[in-house]
Amino acid sequence: MSVFRDQETVDLSIQEVFDLSRRVLIAAGLSVPHAEAAARVITAGERDECASHGLYRLPGCVMTIRSGKMSLDAEPVIEDVSPALVRADARRAYSLLAFERAAPLLVEKAKTVGVAALVINNCYHFSALWPEIEQLTERGVAALAMTLSHSWVAPAGGKKGLLGTNPIAFGWPRPGPHPYVFDFATSAVARGDVSLHDIAGKPIPEGWGVDAEGQSTTSARAALDGAMLTFGGHKGSALSTMIELMAGPLIGDLTSRESMAFDDGDKAAPMHGELILAFDPAIMGGGDPAANAARAEALFAAFADQDARLPSERRYAARARSLARGVHAPKVLYDQILALGL
Amino acid sequence: MSVFRDQETVDLSIQEVFDLSRRVLIAAGLSVPHAEAAARVITAGERDECASHGLYRLPGCVMTIRSGKMSLDAEPVIEDVSPALVRADARRAYSLLAFERAAPLLVEKAKTVGVAALVINNCYHFSALWPEIEQLTERGVAALAMTLSHSWVAPAGGKKGLLGTNPIAFGWPRPGPHPYVFDFATSAVARGDVSLHDIAGKPIPEGWGVDAEGQSTTSARAALDGAMLTFGGHKGSALSTMIELMAGPLIGDLTSRESMAFDDGDKAAPMHGELILAFDPAIMGGGDPAANAARAEALFAAFADQDARLPSERRYAARARSLARGVHAPKVLYDQILALGL
């Protein structure tokens, strides 16, 4: 996040990021399996320089843990519903352990029938979706994930929070170390980005949000108190609504508004569901998998030919840097984490 | 389309639109089942005042038929691949008959295992996706459809056509006559909209396209000769790329660029594949379907509470008008259809 660019930093190795995250989360009360699953995605976020999904998340995790509603140690219950459907009940704990435990069965189903769904219910969610997507593309399937948040986002033509920031992520397995992956909030930006601007005291661009009266604003604080807007006008709003329906009522879980009501001012992470679809290119492709993979590679090559960047290239470059030389966490954030007293 | 607003019109009943479409398509050489499937969606487009998907499509259909590459009478071959996958080989004929023939099996599978996919291969595609989505929501499933077109659209950061206009459509079954449905091109607008501006000699807004040198343009002609842009910046571009992968290499079919190469200047409809996913709310929801449906209805009610319009409301209002009083087709278009001599 550029808002931290000129601030003092603390140098940490990847292992130190993981150890710090794990230690803080266990000290706050998470069971070891939950703490390690969460620490893995926080470390991945910091490593890939996705600042709003890295160490920045730790204080929020501790706030969620202290809200007292989240289970700190529930073992997810995995249900083999049908040849195409796995259900994981996170039992009001973090989503990540449920995902890790259910992912192998999801992939097995996709590789047997072509397309399969993983429904995660009753989960607290704070992480980016791309770490999950990468766990699936590593196993050779394409994957599409979506989840809700709290009703911070106004629909197109409206002016009050109703939809979540509703991220959607997609991955396509590629030869070589890095899959094609995108992961974006259907809000104009992630709520974490608005919060970072608020913390840094910087104005937000037009189009990110409206104030409590529904008027356009450049104050991060006013947008946090009012409503955020979707990306892409009525199309982005429609997509966000689809995610609201598919990762909410379709899978028998809360909408973003219901999740916010459940939170009841605790400012904990949203508690709701998540939908992940996996597709096996060999079965879906109906024939020559090598030819189909080559067809996708030709598409990616044509991006490079016109100097158009693929979505995760910046993240992969950051990953290479971080793996070689460690990360540089903002000192103000690092001190904030230490001040948690954990 | 507002570009026709002040032009002379011809009044037609819904039945006359269907009969005209059917007659022209059969006279051009389509088999009766193909002509009727195509006439049904053209009539639905004209009825719902989606001008660019109504009678406006007829001259293009005739051009595709006369290109000589499309099969005019192939019966689609339906393959029951797995408990979650149906494949329909359209055998280089229009997609619509393949969809109609395979849709019942898709719905049956979704209602058995929760999620199912219909892959249509080797199909010529000219229609909006929402008529297909409505056929699925009528049977009680949620549905997501995507398809490609020709490589008319530059990716974010690029300046040459590579992606298709890549429409995505979603539907959610509701009590009452109308489902929740959206259907949009991931290009800034549908290519038909740029063409209509070109025909009407009107400029296009900034952001719709670039000229052959990759520079922003307000000339519809220059954008048709250059490249269109996606909606929503890099997020829209990522979504379009996902559609390119999922309705192309994933399902063993052509990319938009390969489809354009196959066309080889004929200006026929694109020939490629289509992916349709169907979801059964009862199975996916894992419990109380009535409570989940009510949760979705509460979401829609909250749109109305803040005067935010749902995506298809304008289309449903047009439908009611057209069913009561017929349609008003532009005379210039009507004459163009009669001049086809069919």
C-alpha cells in the first residue's frame, strides 16, 4: 500500500512473519491448527506485498478473537453431499481450516465429474481468496471462489450499504511456478484500502464511496461511516449481487446485511459462507488436454505481446523479492502488533 | 437503443415478429427446428426492447447463413458425460437448438447433485444469454452462463483486440413471474451498440474503444476498426479473461482470437463454445429452502427500499408493454430485412 511508502519499516524474514503471526494468534487463544492456517495466509499476504492482507490483518484477528463469538478451536465438519458437492461446516471458527480440510475432496470430485463445489458455512472470514485459489490450481484444477463481507457497499443507483465488498477470485493452472490468478473486491476497492487511507489521514479518490447522506465523498472516514461503491457501475453492482446470492442464500448462509447484524457492532470479521467451484480441464475439455492448455498459453503470450500485464504478475514479483530478501513491515504496524501484549 | 428513438417505426405484434423471423430464416436456408429456436430468441429480444438482440440480428443471421461455413440443419449431439456434466456438440450450427435440447438434462443433474455444467461446443452464437438463463430459472435452478465472441476487445494495459466481448449472465429463480437476471458484455458496451452508433452516425463516449493505433477514440467506426475496451478497468479485464478461459480452453473450444481467425473475414457470427452452470438452491442450501429464498427476497426488497433498480426491471417493463401493444421496429431496419429478398 502506497500510503505506507515513506514510513519507517522493520525488516523480517518470511519465517519471522509466520512465527510472529502464529505466536500472536495462539496467545490470543486460537487452537494451533487454526492459528497455523491463519498464519500461513497472513504470511503469504505479507510475502506478496498485499499489505492489506498481510500483518495488517493481525490486530483485526485479535479483535475478532476477543469479540467472544468466534470459536477458537472448532474442528470443521466435512460432509460428502453428492458426487459434485462437499460441505464444510466451520462451526463459527475461521474459514481457513475448513478450506484446508475440505480442499482435497473438492479436487477429487472435480477430477471425477468435471465440476464440483465446496460450500463453507458458518465461517469467519478475513483473508484474501487467492491463497485458496493457488492451493487448488497447484492440484491441476481451475477454480472460482466468492464470499461476502458486511453490508458496506451500496448497489448501483442506491446510496446505503447493502452488499458486501464481495470478492471474487479465479485461478487457472499453468505450466511453471505461477498460475493465472485474479482476486478482487467487487467494491471499487477493498475496505482495507479505505481503512489504510483513514489510518494514514489521506483522502480517497472520487468513486470509492458516499457519505451517510449518500453524497460522493473523498473522506475515507466519511465513506467508512457511509457506504462504499462497487467497481464498474451497474455491471459491477450486478456481479456483486450475484456473489451476494451465490455465497449467501444459495449456500444456505447469511447475506452481508445479516452478517453485519450478527456482528452487532463488535467489529469482528464477517461470519457467513463461502462458495468455491473447481473445474477439471481434462474432463471439461472433452479431449486433448495438452492442446487446450496450449490454447490458454497462447492467450497469455498475446498479453505479453502487447505489454498488457496479467493480474498477479506484480504479486509474483513481490514474492520473489520477499523470498530472497524478506519483507519490510511498517514500524507503526509492527509496534501496534507488539502492543497487543501477546 | 436510443439512436433509433426519433426514427420512423413499423408496428408489429409479437406474433408478427416471430413469423417474420421464422420466415426469413427458413427462406435463408435454416432447418425448421433451428429457425424456430432462433426466431424465439429474436422475438424475445424485440419484445423486451433489447434492440441490439431483436430484429436487428436478422440481417447478421442471414450473413452468417450465407457465409457457407455454418451447418443449417445439424441436429445437436448430446452426451451425458458425468453426474455433473452434459456436453452438447452443436456441430457447427447455431447454439440455440443445442441449448434447448440439453437444458432438461442439465437441470436434472443440478437437481440431483447440486451443481452441474452444460458445455456447448462448435456452435455459432448470436443471441443474448438471458433467454437461456430464463429457461433455467423457470425450472427452479440458479444459472450462470458465459460465452466468447471475436477478439474485438483489448485487455487492460493493452491496445489490440484479444478478448471477446465475453458476455456473462446470471439468474436467480424468484416467486412471481420474473427472475433476478443480469446479462452484460464485459466489454464497456456490446459490440452491437457500437455498430448501432456507427449506423446512426453518432459518436461514442470515451472509454468504449481505441483506434487502430491504440489511442482513445469517440468514432464508432474507428473503434470497430481498432479495439473495444472492457468495462471496469483491470477488474473487468480480469473477468473477461476468466470468461475467455472458461468458455474457451476449459471446455475444449476456441478462444475469441481463434474464432475470429476461423471466420477469416466472413463477418459471420462467432463459432466457439458456451459454458452454462446450474445450481439447485435446495441441495446447495443444505437445509430450509424457504428460509433461503426469503433471505434472497429480503435482499431484493432492500434494493427497492433505497430506489436502486434490479438489472432486468426495464426489460420486464418493456415486455409488459410489448405483450399488450406490440413492438415498434425501426422502419429502416424493417426495410433492410425485407430487402434481403427472403
